[in-house]
Amino acid sequence: MPHPSTRPLRPAARALAVCALLAAAACVPHVGGGPGPAGPPETRSLLGQPLYAPELPLDTRQRLEAQLDSARLAYEAHPDDADAILWYGRRLAYLGEYRAAVDLFGEGIRKHPRDARFYRHRGHRLITLRRFGDAVRDLERGARLARGRPDQVEPDGQPNAAGEPLTTLQGNLYYHLGLAYYLRGEFPRAAAAFRTALSLARNDESRVAATDWLYMSLRRAGRAPEAGQVLAAIPTGLHLRENEAYYRRLLLYKGLLPPDSLLDANGRSGIDAVTQAYGVGNWHLYNGRRDEAQAIFLRITQGENWAPFGYIAAEADLRRLMRSQGRR
């Protein structure tokens, strides 16, 4: 017997649900797009709604602002230093000042045009700003610059509990390039980029993240047998520090977790909750349950935190679904 959440809605109920969801998408503003913040929005969603930097808990904001102050002082003391420019931009982005961060990384590119790190980080934040074509150009350029050079561990701006960085520059270039292709709906290109990211992975954390997106890209490209081979390489029983949400998605695809176990009943919009929810929605989508997928994507895109990749992917898929129905 199929899991209850995989059973299709009856036609009448499905039609009513879809109409209600589409009406909500058209009429209900993002929480991050309300009238409170001063100044222009950071960007607009793929559905046309203004997006402002989400409010942060006071202690988190104070910590990030202190880090930003230190980075600014270092930049002002050494405005041509690559590391000073890079970290000033990264600290701006952690506070949701993505446009300013993109400008700083652009300054870094002008001053250090062969430093692949600036293309990697600007590409990441161009994805956040929904500028996928610009992100592809940056990340492809960064990948070309880094090709043939020794890979390097990338320090974390917000270290994990062990204080151990888990990703590399080249791995991140191809990982984010895969995301940019994926968000554009170029799934074969996304799969190729994620496969390269997987080949560069040095630990289970990176392997799980790259495998998850590679699997989804292959499924969306209609290459299910190849996706199954990728999935089979992931063992059970892994213990991860950072990418547990991606691992849970893989266990769902393996049939080892029920889909409802990945959905937050309280509708929270933290990164892990959004990551897991997008995986469930996408799983419904490539298994032919468009209405169930659409409902989950809409739920994700009503959350406050619009920067996670799962949120952006839900926006992209929701827009494609609505266009296919002649709604936008």
C-alpha cells in the first residue's frame, strides 16, 4: 500500500486545492516583502515579489555586526588586499546585504581578476539575488581560472561546532555552478557540474550534498537509471555535522524515510526545514504528482527566509508550473 502522502487527490479536491494555492501565490506577499524595512528590497522573487533581508535574532545580529565591523576595519586599512575585500563581502552577505556584497566581490575582481575566489562568492550571491545567468558566467569563469591548480580548503564564515572547514574552492565553484544551471532548468548541465563537484569531494559531507543535487538533476533530466546508480553509492548509517538535511532527502529517495518525516508540521522556514521540504516537493514532481509538489513549493515560498537554495528552487519550479498552466 502506498504511503498516505503519495496517494493522489481526487480530481475535484485537487482542482480546488490548486486554485486556492495559485490565488495565495498571487495575493499573499512574502513575509520578507512587507512595508517595514527602509530602502529598496535586496531583490525580487521569481514571482515578482520584493524581498528584504529577513530579521535576525538580536544576539545573532549583534555577533554578525561585530564581525562585519572587524572586516570593514581590515578592508579600510588594506583596501587592495584580496583577503580583506573577500571577507568584507562575505560578512555583508551574512547580514543579508547581498547587493553590497556583490559590489564588493566585483571590486575584488577588478583588483584581482585572476583570483577565482571572487567569482565563486559573487556567483553564489548572484544566485541569492535570482540573477542566474550572471551567476553562471561568474562560476564558469572561476572554474576556468581554478582548473589545473591545486585545490584549496575554503574557510567557513560561520564555522561548524568542530571548527573544521569541509569544502574546497573548486568543489564550491562546481557545486554552485550546478545550482545555477539547475535553477535555470538546464538539468543535464547541472548534472555534469554536480558530478564534477562529487569527484572533488573530500569527505562525506561534501559527497552527500553533491550526490543529492546530482540525483535530483538526473531525475529531472529524465535519466532515472543513472540517478539510481548514483543513489546506490550512498550508504546508510552516516553521521553528519552539516548536511543531515541532504542526507535525509537521499534516504527518502531510497525509500527508507516517509515523506512526511521531512516536513515541518509547524511550517518553520529554517534552512534545514526548507531543504528537506524542497526535496519532498521535487520527489513528488518527478514522480508525476504535480499538485502535491506545487502545494509544497508554495508553502516554502511563503516563509521568511528566502535565501536558502531550497527556497529559490521551489520558486523556480513553482514559476514553471504556473506558466505551464497559463497563470504567469
